[in-house]
Amino acid sequence: MRKSTPRDVKRAAKWNKDHPERRREIINRSNRKRMDKIVQWGREHPEARNQTVRKNQRKVREKVMKVVGHACRLCGKDGREHDGRSVNGVQFHERHYKPHPQSASALWYILKHPEDFIPLCIKCHTVVEYLHDVFGVSIEEIEIWLKERKR
Ligand SMILES: [Zn+2]
């Protein structure tokens, strides 16, 4: 392929400007081709794919912990002690008990609404959810109760 000259670049820019819809179509088609390739690669290499997914999730989790926090708001246990895995580490509690995405897309949702979430360890999270579901107790009430108890 020959190197493109400034004139080629200018001509291409003009074509893009004159054919916005056609340009979008071409971009979409090449994006789809790229996505298909990635999906195909995932089918052929399920283990490597899972590893990549887990690695990316760990990265997002670390980002969320930086923004929301990594120590349980109630008992102080640090979620980073456990390799960043949600099974043992910190969880993120939605303060207003609003429905929100679960599992993989939850982390991206939290990054978009960090002010709605607090870090809780698994034990405290279970208790907080239980007190809310069974007795209608909010996280604010629990926090007030803990503060008064410490005095
Ligand atoms: Zn805790």
C-alpha cells in the first residue's frame, strides 16, 4: 500500500464530511467484524477468555474500591486482604435499597453512582440486608445506633 499524502488525507476528510451515514455504516461493519473475531476467539479459548474476564473484573473492582472505599463501614474489616475477590472481600451496599444491576455489570453501575454505595464486609452486609428486609431498618439507622453505642 502506498503512503497516503496530505492531499489523500484532505480528500478522505471531505468524503467523511459529505457522507456521514455511509461512514457510520462502514465503521459499524468493521466494529462488528472485530467483535465477531473477539467472540470467536473466546469460543476457541474458553480458559484464556475466563482469565481475561476475571483480570478485567479485578481491575474494575480495584477502581470501585478506590472510589467507594475498601474497609467495611460498620466493622472496619479491610476488603483488600482477600485478593480482591468478592467471595471473601468487601461488598458494595446500595444505601437506598434501589434496584441495581447485579454481577458483572454491577461494578460499572457503581462507578457511575459511587455516592449511592458504601463498602461492607460480607457478614455486615448480610446483617444489614436482613435488618432491612425483615424489620425495615435502614443503613442510616444502623449507623446512628452504632455511633450512639460507642459514646
Ligand atoms: Zn463488617
